[in-house]
Amino acid sequence: MSVFSIQSFRPNSELAATVERVYDGRLFKLSETSWFVTDTATVKTVTEKIGVDNEGGFSGVVVIGVTPSYWGRSTASLWDWLRAAFEAE
């Protein structure tokens, strides 16, 4: 399982609903514009699953593959989620 970061340039309730539907049970919501998700897919496939494309889908969205090398300051729930996601690989 891989971890991906989905970042939207601005809040978008339709994008949020899509990410939360597609990745139900496999996401950590950081903010109104930022999520971590797990998937066995590629970055391109993740973007397709959530509707980021050039054909009238969501724009202003970036999907990035995340490595198990991270550091920062946040809630214990985030660190627990990331640790579990990377251990599931």
C-alpha cells in the first residue's frame, strides 16, 4: 500500500466529498484542502479516481506520493495514521 498526499489550492466541497467517498476508511484529513490517502495505485490513477483531469474535472489539485521519511509537528492521530499506513505496506 502506498501513501499519497492530495492538496487542493482552495477549498472545494465537491472534491472533498469525492476524496472522502473514494477513500472512505483509507484517509486522514489534514484540512479542508489536504488529505493523506492509501492506495495500491499509481499517482496518475489516484488523480483519475478523484476526477483530476483535463476534461472538465477538478483542477488546482496536486497528488504526491509520500515516502516513509517524514518529520513535523502535529497531532498524535496523524503520526499514528502515517505509521499504520506505512507498516501496512
